[in-house]
Amino acid sequence: MAAGKVYLIGAGPGDPGLLTLKGQQYLAQADVVIYDYLANPVLLGHARAAAEKIYVGKVRGNHHLPQEETNALLADRAAAGLQVVRLKGGDPYIFGRGGEEAAYLKERGIPCEVVPGVTAGFAAAAYAGIPLTHRDVTTSLALLTGHERPDRKLSSLDWEKLATGLGTLIFYMGMTNLGQISEQLIRHGRAADTPVAVIQWATLPRQRTLVGSLDRIAADVVREGLEPPAIIIIGEVVKYREELRWYDNLPLFGKRFLVTRPREQAVAFVALLQQQGAETICIPTIEIVPPEDLQPLDAAILQLSTIDSLILTSANGVAAFFERLTEQQLDLRSLAGVQLVAVGPKTAQALEQRGLRPDLVPKNYHAEGLVAELLAQGVAGKRILYPRAEIARTLIIDKLKEAGAEVLAPVAYRTIRPTGKEEMIRHLLSAEELDGICFSSPSTFDNLLAMFGDELKQLQGQAEFLSIGPSTSKAIRKQKYQVALEPQHSTLDDLVTAMVEYYK
Ligand code: SAH
């Protein structure tokens, strides 16, 4: 039996991008992933689908699994020869009981490796725009817990030394005792007007930051309703935030959008939105699946040597076409001499990723633009292959045929409506948790409508409908719904730019 091992991995503070490369690599190889309340569950996406995933998180005051049982779980799985990843929020060795887990394993002779993570205190500082040390105001820094073991009093901290002997202080788990902490510091010599920042849910789009003075901050926190998890930073460095903040003033910060594209295609879009500070929730309203009958596409592919032009109108079409090409034991050489036409930059990119450069990308990225440029070239007598979506408009086929081309238009893929997503979407909409819903094709809207019927009318009041382009807007308006915005060009980049402008 292969030897089991436990990897104590720091998951970082929340932003999934703050996991280390090594952490990601071990996650990808794990048989078992045991994770916490503060480890972002999005990170589980790095693990294999088949990996066992166990939540042992704690919500304050409500310990899901006693530490002893977590320890035993780690040891049992590793003893069974499995690769166990223990994913812990922030850094495993900072206020996370990582030391206790490692010691437990060590006693039982189970190998254990520790991968550090970005601790919440450092991350909160960075995302709030607070340099923790600065030559002009402080040269030292302390990490402290404001919520000690119940069997000890907070007073076991040496308040006098903390108050006067150190520069920046970072308190973890300090929210309940914030009043006491500030009082003790002031009593032992810290200036009452020392700036303090309290950062809740640091590095996530729901981050909230409150700045005040040491004597007032506890009252401010109550008034503003800030709650754990939060980091408290005390010291002169806090005043740099005004100048250095960069995250919570991003254009879409604090806004939350529903992304309805299929998951594989949502990645790039989600990244663009997050760069602008937005929070995204992906619940695809369409799923891409192969056509019911593959024969027409396969037959057309076998005739490639007789084809003059190949028209592709989406990245999905490109993916479906090449899947069948490969399935027929063919490769790129079958496309030698075939004119490649891509409807727009994303489709062109999908071709380029496969080592093919399109011969034609129309200036206007839609079917009309594509037809106009092909007709200008002359298509009479040409054989054109157009692997299409099942529900594609017939415009391309009709116009090319009218102009004398022979058009083969086999279905290359279908979009279907995933089931079981209604409840999540209804909840988000009725709880007014969304600012907008992004539609990137007519079917993303049509399917949402099919999910809710007339009820969507009531729900639309809560979130705005954002459309990628004319045909999507048309589908929305046709059902008498309002389109809040549509970018000038139908690309995801332009949609995000338009959103930034709109929500200014
Ligand atoms: N090992 C973790 C700390 C665990 S203790 C680390 O290195 O970050 C839990 C405390 O961490 C919380 O009470 C809170 O003070 C802080 N914390 C963790 N994640 C946080 C976040 N995203 N924003 C603010 N505070 C956070």
C-alpha cells in the first residue's frame, strides 16, 4: 500500500487567487480534502471530482466537528494510504490550530507537510490599502488573538508592552473583545486617537472596512453592524489607506452579478468582472450538448476535400467541429485549402488555439456582417460548410443559397436547459442579492424565462438585465422585458466596459 500523507495547506484569506501554486498542485492530487469554514469552497474546484471532500468548519460558537475528531479523521485517512489535504483558512500555523494537528500526526508517525498560506492579517492590510510597516511611522508589527482560550483571560496579554513597545498591532478574532482591547491599550499608554481599521471578509467582494480612532472604534463597529470574521489593524499605518486603497474602490466593487453562461465559458467573463471588483455567481441557464444525430456533421466532415469555405460562428461550434474531426481519425490537414471564416474575435481565438488562422473575420461581428463580406467575395457555385447550433437563425444559409452557393449546415451542438437551478436563482432574486443578470446569448435568457414563466416579471424588479448584443436584446424585448444595457460591440470585454460605465 502506498504511504499516506497529510498536507496542511494554507487556503489564503478568501480570494481564491491567493492560494499558492504548491497548494494548488497538492489539491489536484489529493484523495481526500478536509476543509474549514474560512477556506473558500471555490478552491475545491482544484481537486479531482472523485476526491472525497469533508467539511469540518466551525461557525463561531458552533463547533461542527470537535478538534479531536478532525485530528482523528486526518490520521485515519492517511493511515489508510490516502493523500490527505487539510485546507485551512489563511496560514495553517497562524491561529488555526495547525500546530496541534501537525503534532497529533507526528505522534502517530504520519508524515505531514505544511504549505504556508497568505494569512488574513496580511491580506486584509493589502486589500484595504494599509502597508503594515512603514519607515516613517513604524518598524514593528505584532499578530495577536483577541479571543483567547476560555480558560485564560485576555489580560494574559502584556498590555503595557503592547501599548508602548510595538508599532502596528493586528488582532485576529478580536471583534467580541474590541471594547476591552482598545480600553486596555489606551489605559497602558496608546494614544486615544490612534487610527484603527476593521476589515470584515477581507479580499472578498463583500469586504467591508471601517476606519476610526482607538477610543471610538468599538462603538463605530456596533453602529455599522460589522461582524466576524474581521481583522483589526491598530497603528499609524492605517492612515495610508486614504491614499493607497485600490480594491474597495474598483468600479464594480460591491456589485453582484448572475452569470448564466455554461461554466466552461464563464471563466474568462468572470475573471473580467472580478478584475473590476464585482462578485459573480455562476448558475448556467444553458448547457451545451452534442446533437441528437451526429451523422450529418460526420458525413460533412468526411467530404472536407470538396468544401471551399468553413463558417464557424461560435467557440462552441469550433469545439464541436474539432471533436468530430478527431473522432473520424482526421486532423488539421483535412482543412488544407479550405477558407476559414470566423464570425468574430472569440471564434477566431478558438481556431487560433488549434493552430489555425482564420482567412476572414468580418468587421461587424454578427451573421449579417459575415454574409455581407462573403457575398462581396462571390459565393456562386461554392460549397460551404456551416456547422451550426441547432437553434441558429437561418439567415446565413438563406442568403448564401440565394447567392448561388451550396450550403451544408449540419447541427454541431445543441443547448439545453439544465434542471434544478430554479430554487437558487429564485432565492437570489427574491432576497435582492443581485444587481444584474448577464445574458450572453438569446438562449441564456429564453431558458431563464422558461424556468420561471410569468414569475420572472416580478423578479426582474430586483435585478437588471444586461445583454451582450442585438440578438440577445431582441430575445429579451420580444418577451416584453427591459434591457438595461447593451454594449456597442458584442464581446464580453465590451459588455464589462459598458457595465463599468453603467454602474458608475
Ligand atoms: N489561520 C487563519 C486565522 C484563523 S483564526 C489565518 O492565517 O488567517 C480566524 C480569524 O481570522 C477570524 O476570526 C478573523 O479574525 C480572521 N480572518 C480569517 N479570514 C478572514 C477574512 N477573510 N477577513 C477578515 N478576517 C479574517
